[in-house]
Amino acid sequence: MINTKQKTPRKLSFMSIYFLGINGVIGSGAFLLPQEIYKDMNLAGVLVMLFAAVTVSLIALCYADLASRFSNSGAAWIYSYNAFGRFWGYEVGIFVRCY
């Protein structure tokens, strides 16, 4: 027997459309904008990417070094708390958590 009951098509909710729009804006900024920048730079674009990779690697090594110095978890908050005191540890913890 053939099922003659037709299924209604699924509709996107408002939140789904909203997040699809945000995804499009972020995606275009992340992928199209660098293309425009590097198009004008020619070979220098490769050097900029290598410089950025080295810079990010150094930042990652700094975080790894800090992580090895403290037994607690908490990343930048623990370092700020131990290095500068309760107030600055609190400020870093709040601002890192909010953003």
C-alpha cells in the first residue's frame, strides 16, 4: 500500500534564520575580507601569514608556560590573581568570562 499522506515541509524558525544571518556575516568577514587584503599584497601576503603564525605560536607558548607554573585551572585568571592580587584577578576573570 502506498502512503498517500503528504508531509508538510519543515519551516525555519526565527532563531534559525537569525543565526544563519549571523553565520553569513561572520563567514564573509572571515573568508572574503582577507582575500581582498591579500590580493593587493601579492607575495608579501605569504610573509604576513608566516609572521602571524609565528606570533600566535609565541602567544600559545606563553600560555603553555603559565599553565605549567600553576596547578589550578583558570588560565589568565589564575595568573592575574597570583601576579597582581585579588582585584585584578577578579577583573580579568569577569572580562574573560563575558567576552
